[in-house]
Amino acid sequence: MTVLMAAPLLVTLTLLVSGLAKLGARQGTEEAMTSLRLPLRGLHRTAASLLPVTEIVLALVLWIPSVPLQTAVSVAIALLMCAYLVIIARALSFDEPVQCSCFGTLASPTVSRLTLGRNLLLLGLGLLTVVAAAGGSMTIVLVQAPLSLIGLGITVLLTIALTLLTVGATDPAVAPAPAAPRTGGAADDESAEAELLDYERAATPAAVLQQPDGRLITLTQLTAQQAALLIFTSEGCGPCERVLDRAPEWIESLSPFLQVRFVFSRPVDQLRERTTQRVGTLAMHDLQFTARSTLGGRTAPSAVLLGADGLLAGGPVDGGSTVIEFVEEIRTQLRSVQDQDQDQDQDQDQSRSSAP
């Protein structure tokens, strides 16, 4: 009986943790659905909003003392766990690693065999929960021995906490805080100068990329005449797809000033039609991730700005939101320079017109 009752307790705890973690990470959940290549992409945003609420409601309603209701809810939970298992098993067959965000921002997001084993265990607990609910054990314990259930729940929580403390946890690396926006003044000028000094412009490394026609080109050759913004992406990756959706806008606004290149982990001729529609002829192939790794990019998407002087001009940065912020900052700076040039031209025109 104790083992049978532990199953719904563990399932409840899992659903509550998963649902609460997803509540604050809707965008991550939506991107995970894209990375997992789930159908009906247009409904991903709605599903990402409903899924955490559904998990929390199932976890709570499961403990209403009614055998028919508990049985129905436990079956729904088991089916949900089965669906998760199938999705994870399918993702393991993909060519590239996939991030699932099964528990929001908690735990490792990368799908692996360990993820599959975890989901197998959750499915087993879900099936035991169905047995406990259908047999009336949950209702009996809730009505006749609620204190023993509370004691078992506390024991389960303490066991989990002790296990986590024994295994230990690794604190995530703390990313440096972004620089405060400059608003003018001597203090802000000093901050801007300090920020520039903090960024060491290293030499452009000796890495190569493959062009659409199959020829190889070094990064130095690529930037011999004009600076280049390299955006490393992978098809099907949720954050990458969000970045690729901005490609036409970025290409139009940045191309007059610098090259915008979207670099993929697969040959250009193997890209999907939807991808080529967004990036046009500006796609390149990074053989075995060598260029991205050499430049310091850790994942996809990532971005780096290469100067025409043979030095790095910005980045690398990793992650969908960070890449978008990075590119938007470049656009803002270019607009500012363009506005200054226009103001100078107007001043010069006025000076000439007012000259005797």
C-alpha cells in the first residue's frame, strides 16, 4: 500500500514542479515545442500557455476523494506521460541535440538517454497511479487515514531533498550584467570608454566556411572588404527559428553597412525551403561547427561581428534573446552614426549657403 500511494505523490510533485516552472518560461516552452518538431506550429503559443495550467490542475484534482474522478484524472496523467515519452524518444533520433524545457528553466534542457529513462520512470509512476485510483486506495486513504498520507508525503519530500543534497548541485554560471544604456554626460562617457577597454579586440581566427557554391572561404577573406555579422543557427531549434524569423528585416537594414551571413550546421543545398526563403543567398555552412567553436560560440543560435580590419568587433553571444539584442544594438548604433552624418551634411550645406 505504501509503494502504491507513493506513486501518486511523486506524480503530483512532478506535475506541480513542471507546471510552476513552465509558468514563468512560456517562450522557452514554445521554443522547445519547435525544437521537438511538434506539428501545428501556429498553436504552439497557445499550448505553451495552457500546458502548465493543465499540469497544475491535474496534480490538484487528482486528490479529490472520488474514485471515478481520480480514475479519469490518473488516466489523463498516464496518457500525458506516455505522450511525453514518445516525443522524447522521437527527439533522440534527430541529427542534432534537442532542448526540451520539460521542467521550464529547471534541470538540464538537452534531450538525452537520461531524459528518456526519466520519462519511462514517470510513465511507470503514472500507471501505478491509475491502479491506486481505480482500486479506490487513494480515496480510502484520503478519507480514513489522511494523517498517514501526510506522513508519507513528508517522507517522500525529505527523501527527495536528501537525495538532492547528497548528489549536490552545480550553480549555473552567472552571466555578466549588461552595460547600462548611455544617456550622456561626463560620467557616461567614462563608462562607455571603460566598456570599450574591457572588450579586447582579438584577431579574427583562422577558420573557414563553405559558400553556397561549395567553395571554402576563410573568415579573413570574407571580411577583406567589409565587416561581417555571422549568425550561427540550426534548423528546427526553437530559439534559432525565432532568430531566423527576423532575418529579412536584419538583411534589409544592415546590408548597406556590413555583410549579414546566416551560418548553418548542414550544407546549404540541404536547407529547407522555408529557411532559404528567409535568408536568401546569404546562407553558409559551418563544417563540424569548427568556425563557431573557434570564435567562442557555445551553442546555437550565436552571433559574432567581424571587423574589416581583421579583428573581432563584437561578441560572441549565445542564446535567442541575447542574439536578437546584440543585432538590435548594432542596428541602433548604425542608425545613430547615420543620423550624425546626415546632421553634419546639413550643417555643411547651411554653412555653404550662408557664405558670402
